[in-house]
Amino acid sequence: MKDKKSLVIYFSRADENYSVGYIDKGNTEVVAEYIKEIVGADLFKVEPLKPYSKDYNTCIEEAKERHANHDAKIKENVPDIKDYEVIYIGSPIYWGGMPEELVTALKDIDFTGKIIRPFTTHEGSGLGNVPNQIKNICENATVTEGLAIKGSTVGNSKNKVEEWI
């Protein structure tokens, strides 16, 4: 995969995080940057139009509401993916799956012929339902085996990412 033109589309949140306290950079963003370094991928961070609360408990309630209402506007759309062969999709686990903002970002893109490599950061949920969500949203793509990294171990996971790639 290292020789293919790649894009990492990811959602990540800093501030108060489960199990790791306050962080300046989200766990999923750290993994996205590892992928960029290893394969030379371009990065696109999906950002909510309305930021989540810095407080973890408030954030999970906001995420639960956005998920239930399928209402999560984003700051900007994903750029054109036509020149990319491999798309890495990175996500924390929110309520068993991707944050609704990532669903919003992916739902109107034509992924025909693309290879999608999902990865997640979590504290016990593994990949959650993310691979199935991606298969449902990104029709006509090949979705490969994903990588799940425990958020509290992200800082020491670069070798794990490289082995997966």
C-alpha cells in the first residue's frame, strides 16, 4: 500500500478524553499523522460546524444527540478523491460507530474502485460497527481489514500502524 496515492479522511477530538484526560491532539489524529508519515498520504480532517464541548461527559451527550438525529453539519466537504487509490478512514468510536460528522462527510462521495482501510481509536470498543458503516456508505469500494488502537496507547503505536500498512 505504500506505493499507492493515499488520502486519510479522519475525525478526531482533543480536549477531555476518556481514560487519558485532557489532550492537545486527538488520538485518531495522531494515528492519521503516523499514516501520513509512513505512506506519504494527504490528510483531511473532518471538523464539526459546531464544536463539541471540551468536557467529556457533555461531549458524549452531544454526540448521542447528533447520532440520534443524524444531524451533524461539517465545516467543509472532503476534497475530490478521484486521484487517490487508497482511502484511510479514521474514527474514534462514538456510540458503537463513527461520529455522525464522519457519516455526513462520506455519504455523498463516489468510492467506486477505491480501497478503503478503516482505523479506529477506542478504549474497549475495538473497531465497533465502523467497518460495516463504511461498507454501507462507501458503496463499490473494497474495504480491507481495519486497525483498532486503544486511545491510551496511541503514543506508542506507530510500529503497530506500520505493520498494519
